[in-house]
Amino acid sequence: MSNNIDRLPAYSADLIDELNKFIPHRCIDVGTTMEEAHRYAGKRELIDFLVRLRARGDDNILKR
């Protein structure tokens, strides 16, 4: 994925952790519409991206 984001601001780590707890990975519940499932999956995709981005930044800090 090509984008202009190289690093997250330092205070974002706490926000990412809270989002990761608030919107966990889960299976689709019975009665969930496809629209709701897609919205939830989109939220998780964004959080997973932020977690990976943060991990990449943490790796760079450890290599200094």
C-alpha cells in the first residue's frame, strides 16, 4: 500500500490500543446483515493497518 504516512504521532499508540480492544476480531453473528458485517470488517482492517504501522515504527526505533 502506497501512502504518505511514514510515522504515527507518539500519542497514537494509546488510541490504537484502545481501538484494538474496543473493536476486536470476531465472527459474524447470526442476524448480522452483510452491510453491518462489511462496515465492521472495514473498521478492523483500518485498526489492523494502524497496528502494523505502529509495529513498523517500533521496529525502527529498536534498530537505532
